[in-house]
Amino acid sequence: MNTDHLPIYSTLASDEELREILALYVGEMPDRIFRLESECVARNWSELCRVAHQLKGSAGSHGFAEISLAAAKLETAIKTQLPEQQITVIVQHLTDLCRRVTTEKP
């Protein structure tokens, strides 16, 4: 079954006390997506690596492990100097994941 279109829920979504924090995090996701795409287009690899590193940590701590893993993959790709085309594909995959986050309960 292809799940590439399904929403991505936080593993913390059922915690009522975290609802507001998760909503803020998800609400800021368009800005993160914009930064990832902008730095990639600008070929600003050091800044893209920094944004990926931040996203890796914040996504993981907010219960979005799939995004955290994809951000880690991007960070590694940049640090190991993979070709630009491969980095661009990884950024596209990561931003696609980021667009699917939701605060709804699964």
C-alpha cells in the first residue's frame, strides 16, 4: 500500500497537554519548508545543512520520527557532499513529508 499521500501524525498527538505545542509546531512547518527549498535553490549547502540539523531535532522531539529521519538523511548527504541532484531529490522528499504533518489525532 502506497502511503505517500497519507497525513503524518505526531506520536504525541494523543497527549492533551501537548496539543497546543504540536499545533504551533505544525503551524510553523510552511516556514521550514520555505527555508529548505530556498537554501536548496540558492545552493547554500552550509545553511541547508543547519536547517536540516534543526529540523532533525525538532521533528524528533515533537513526535515526527519520519521527518527527523529524512532530515538526518539530508544532513548526511550534504556533509558527505553528495551530488547536487541527489541532494535536491532528498530535499523534495523531506518537504513532501513536511507538507503532510497534521495535529489531528490518528
